[in-house]
Amino acid sequence: MAFYQDIVNIIPAFLRPNTRPLIRGWNRLEGNPKKNDFSRSLRAEIRDPLWMLSRQWQYGEFEGEDAGSPISADVLTKHYFLNRYAIDRQDARAYSDELPLEAHVEREPIPASLDTQLLLARFITRHLRKNLNAPQLLSAKDWLKQNYGVVLNIDTLLHRESEQMHAVAMDKSFDGYAVLTDARAGNFDAKVDASALSVTVITGIKNAVGALPGYFDSLFAQPAEATDDAWKPAYMEYQFTAAAEDEAGAKTLLSAEQYAQGHLDWYSFDIDNKASAVLNDRPGELITAGAAVKTQLSFIPAPVSFGGMPLPRYWEMENYKTEFADVTAQTTDVAKLLLTEFALIYSNDWCIVPFNLETGSLTDMLGLVVTDVFGERLLISAAGKGTDEDWQRWTLFNLHTTKESDLSDHRLFLPPSIDKWMESDPVEKVNFLRDEMANMVWAVETALPSQLGYGISGHETAQRIEDSETPVPQLFHETEAKVRYVLGTDVPYNWIPFVPVHNPGSNRQIRLQRAKMPGPKRYAGKILDHPAPFFIHEEEVPRSGALVTRSFQRTRWYNGKTYVWIGKRKQTGRGEGSSGLSFDQVGEVKG
């Protein structure tokens, strides 16, 4: 009784008209069927108008607005194309979509590895074999081997297959990449003219080497200049700017500041419209603006449909492709709730107006007029109007603008990017991970580029380096001590340290600087091969880490031409790690 009295005292007075507890109950009204057969009831017969009106009221159809269905849509657009590309905004160059944008951004010089040397040597040999007889071919190959022989490369000793191929190449072939380098520099003709070879052999060699640059350029997409490198090592991302120019000369700057996922799309770009944003052409570069194209088309809107979509008529049964009864959405599953609401309530309110855009175009929607079944013509405005920072506005496929308090930009950008491509196994892979115990970041080279053009295990290579080193003899004095002092432990050779250092002029912000373990230089790949001091921004290596890979990419472009290039990609890492590095340790002396 005391417990009941406590409960009563807690309840406010206006909620308890009396002191006795109330018991409420609900009963559901159910029909009392007169027959066991429900066939007629399930047929949903329509001969009773009152029944139909009651069903419409039950489904809420009387709450709907009087609106007509669209029967035609008129669209007026204006689009213009990319005509500039710049890594440095003071050095913009003309851009043509003959080369995929990914290849234009990611491409890097093909390394002069052993497989590249032999690839070019085989091309020269095939060309000589077609134009020279056997004795002449032998003398030409001997001269090339003497002047462009394959030199000893210490990196081949880290990989057995590379070592074996290197030994064969030194005996049987020559360095075709060195021949290409001399040919591009204009030094090859003078060297071969000064030889004691016959005129026929000299002519054959010159013809073969003359075709070598074109052959090599047809195989790989490479930057024309060393400065054409959009990779920013401190961010481990690509950064570049493209621009589209209309007929009035106004440029729209499309900035890609954080491209590292390997595929470019509209969401990789932002419209840089700040007052300080400028793009200057390279001196002497003549870039013309293409004429803007206006297009006016009329369409018949097609209703949106999907599998399992609720049908608009009561007596039609939906298919079983989508089972909405199995949708389990919590109150925090906003995306799932919105999708379910669209599918069940508003799905028949959407129509598709098909409109094809050209690749590489920036399209401005000048007007969209919809005519309904009542003959009314409505001018449809963009749903995402307002300031770009307003997070409550609804928009899709629109680019973000960098100017503060700027109105949203509703132009559609379709970059000239690839749709499908082939990617090789990683030629190089570096795993950046945090080591909280050592208070530093490690760059673990899990895959290293070999001299044969493919990646090899970084762990096995590091172990082979460690085994090949000659240990320094250590002199110990006889002692009865049971413990010994260790200044610091060692880590595998493929673990490269990055230590935190202060940013210039800051006592709080830090960045990561590549450090060095005792001994010779350890990193062997291209990703970490940058002049010292080499820094990486601290936020680029989160707690989950970062994984950077280099691999060959191959695609076929719209003109039927095949492009092959080497590109980098950054992905989410595999979490934290521990190197086991420790200092000032006291350990037991093992007899």
C-alpha cells in the first residue's frame, strides 16, 4: 500500500482526478463474415460506388492536390567545353579530350627498368632484322652492345628473377632506353657516324632508332615535361585545375583539390569562384574558346518505375522484387527512411526527361517548361536554390562553390573521364600506419617495383637485404653480468619512419617528416623518393592509416585508341601497427 501511495504522489494532480488506478483497454472492431469463402471479398468488385468512395477515403486519396500529369517538357540548355588544364594556375595549357582526363592527370614517366630497356632493344632488333642480312645484323648488334651495354644494377640483386634476366641481358642484348635517350637528345647520329660500320649498317641503325621514339610514345602515355606532375607528395593526392570558357571569354574554374581515388567524376570538382581565383595561360600559348552551343528539345516525360513499385490502381498486384515489409529502418537511418518514403508515397510523382550531354561539357539549364494534361505550362525552377552553404536545401549533381555566401550553381559538369579500365597488380604499395607506442608514423613498403616491371614483396626484399649484410664483429669482455643494456632495437628495412615536427611558426600544429634509421638509405620505391626534407601533412594519415599504390592503368578511349599509363591511388589503410621499436632496454644475457 505504501508503494502505491508513492506512485500516486509522483503523478501530477491534474492527471489523477481520483486516487484509484485506472485500467484502459482497446478492442479492434472486426467484421463478422457470414461465409467461410473469401473469394468474393478479395476480388474487390467495383459495382458499388459507395464502396469505392470509402476505399478512396481510407487510402487518403481525398487529401491529394488537384494536379495534372505532365505530357510534354521543353528544355533549353547552353553548354561549352573544357579548353584549359593547369597544375600551376600561372601556367595553364590548352586541353583536348583526345586524352582521357585521368591519364592526363596521373601519367608519370616510364622508369628505365630492365624490362623497358629490353622492350626497346627488341624493337630495334626486329627493325634491323627486316633491313639487314645476317652478317650486317650481327655487326650492328655488336656495336650497340659495346656502346649501349646493359650496366650492372645493384637493385637486381634483390630479386632472383631480375638477377637472372639481368645476367642474360648483359650477355645477349643492349640498353634500348639509353639509345632512346640519346636519340631524343640528338646525340645518336653523331655517335653512329663516327663508328667503323659500313654505310648500309649505319643507315639501317639510323632508320631503326628513328622510329624508336614514335613506337615508345604509342605504347605509354607520359608527361611531355617534368613539371607536368599533379601529384602532391605532402597531401598524397592529385591537385589540378581545369577550366571551361564561354563565347564571352568568361572562365569557369573547376578545381580538383583532393583527387586520389583513381576515377574522376563530377563530385571530384569544385567551382572556384573566389575573387582571388585566377588562371593565367602559359606565355606564348594561344587558347581559343569554343562557341557555346544552345539546344532546345522537347520530350515526353516518362514516369519513374522500379521493381516492386506500388501500383496506382487498387486491383493491380505488384511483383515481389521489392519487399517493403522487410525494410528495417531505425530512427537514425535517415537515408533509408527517405528512400522508403519516396518509394511508398511519392514514387508516382516523379518523371524522367532524358537529355544527353556531351563528354567534357559544362551545361547551363536555361529553362524547363512542363505542359500538363490541363494545358497549363509551368516554368520549373531548380529545387536547390539559395546559398551554397545552406545545408537544408535539396540538390543533386551540383558542384560546390568556394565563394562564401554565394548562390548555388546549378550547371551540370560531365568530365571527360573513363568509364571502364584495366588495372595491373600494384607495382608499388606503401602502407602508412600509426605506431602509438613509438609516437610516430611508419611507411611500410609492402610491394616494391622490380627491374622486370612488376611488384615484388617488400618484406622478402627487406629480409634479403638484412641477410646479405656483413655483420660487424662485436667485441665483448668476459663478465659475470646477468643483464645487458640495449640502446635501441632495429626494425625491418622496409619500415621507413616519419616523426612529428612542428609546423613553421606554430607551437601546436605538427606535420610528419621522413626520418632515417641507422645505416644506408632504406626506401627503394618512387612514392617515398623525394628530396629531403620530405614532409607529409599529419591529417593525411588518420588512425585507420593510408594505403598508397602505383600501378599500370589501361583503357580504350572513344576514338578507339588505347592508352596505358602509371598512376597512383590512395585508399583507407588497415589500422594501427607496432614496429617494436624501443630504446634504453635492459635485457637478460643469454649464454
